[in-house]
Amino acid sequence: MAVGMTGQAPSAEEIERLARHVLARLPDPFAAHVADIVLLVEEFADAETLAELEIDDPFGLTGLYHGQPVGEKSSMQSGALPDRIHLYRRPILDEWCDTGVDLKALVTHVLVHEVGHHFGLSDADMHALEHDGDHQA
């Protein structure tokens, strides 16, 4: 995705649209587990989240998964918040500008990384999952 004709950086809505496209293309069994995830695009992580993760620079966090790992979920639980993936627009755009990586590829990388941690995947597994969609229409 290129910067629009107006010279404006991609909006939160544009990043969300890219992310939803990525989620829709995840292969099974991942697709079934992420169908109900709440996707949030925010400018930055809040101060509490950054402090909890011991991150000093708000540009240092591009995404975060909040939820219970798949293997720890129970049908007996009630009242739990839904699983959420937060994408942080400004750090993503900063990385996009610094690296020159295609924005869709960058959003895919961040999103797959967050989903991967939820499933306990290795970096190699996440890399394979990230590039699995490259061969789909």
C-alpha cells in the first residue's frame, strides 16, 4: 500500500483493512481460532502496557496479543474478555518508513507474529505461516 495522493500516512482504518485481509487468509487450523479475535488499531500502546513490558520507547512495540493461549482455554470459563490483537499504527508506520518494507508485508509480519505467540509457534513456524498466504490469490 502506498501513501495516498494527498501525501497522508495510511490511517488506522487502512491498517485495519490490511490486517483483516491477513486474518481472513490464515490457513486452518489458525483461522478457526482467530475468528472471534477483536482487532484494535491504536496510535501507540498505553503507558501501562509499555511499563508492564518494560519498553521505554513507545515506537518499540508494533503489536500485542492479549488473551489466553489456545491450549489453556476452557469451556467452563465465563466472563473473560475476548482475545484481542492490538496493532500500533505509529510504530508500524515508523518501521515502514525506516525499512522501506511493503506496508502489507509489514502488517502481515506483525499480525502473524502476534497470532503465532498465541499458538506457541516457533519463529520458523511463524515465518512459514507468514509466507503461506503469498501463494494464495
